[in-house]
Amino acid sequence: MAPMRSAARKTRHTSYKGVARGRVVQLEGGASLPEGTAVTVLVEEPTKGSPAAVLDVLRRLPDPRPGDVDELERMIELGKRPAQPEGMFDRPRRQRRR
């Protein structure tokens, strides 16, 4: 009896990285594929709180306008408090709760 052959087509897999922009995936490094090439997209979701997740959020932030930066600097100045010459633990224990 002859061995049965698989009906599945043998394929070669090549890996590319890219970024989704709406309904289009832009490949990194100038890579391109011929029109009509069959692809499978594997979405890489960073673990919550990981450095990759933080960078992902930062990449999605809108670019600040010059006025936004000026406003931030103004708010920082308004929120500054004078430095205290002594720390909380420099005072005797009974005076710390003030």
C-alpha cells in the first residue's frame, strides 16, 4: 500500500515586522511584498505595565503644541513650594504629627 500524501501545500514562512496604520500594515526596513501575497498577521500585545506597553502608550500620544509646553512650564512654576531646611525626621518624635 502506498503512503498517503498530505493534501496541504508546503509553504515557506518569512517573518517581517511592521506597524498597523488604519487598515494598512507598513513593513519596517523598506520591505515590500508583491500585490496579492497571502499573509498572516500576528499581533504583538505587550504585557500590561511592561516597558513595551509604556512605550506603546507614549507613541500614541498626540504631539504637543508649543503653547502646551509653555502652559506646562507655567503650571510647574505655580506648583513649586519653598524648600524646607529640615526634614520631617529632624524634629523630635512628638512634633512630627503637625
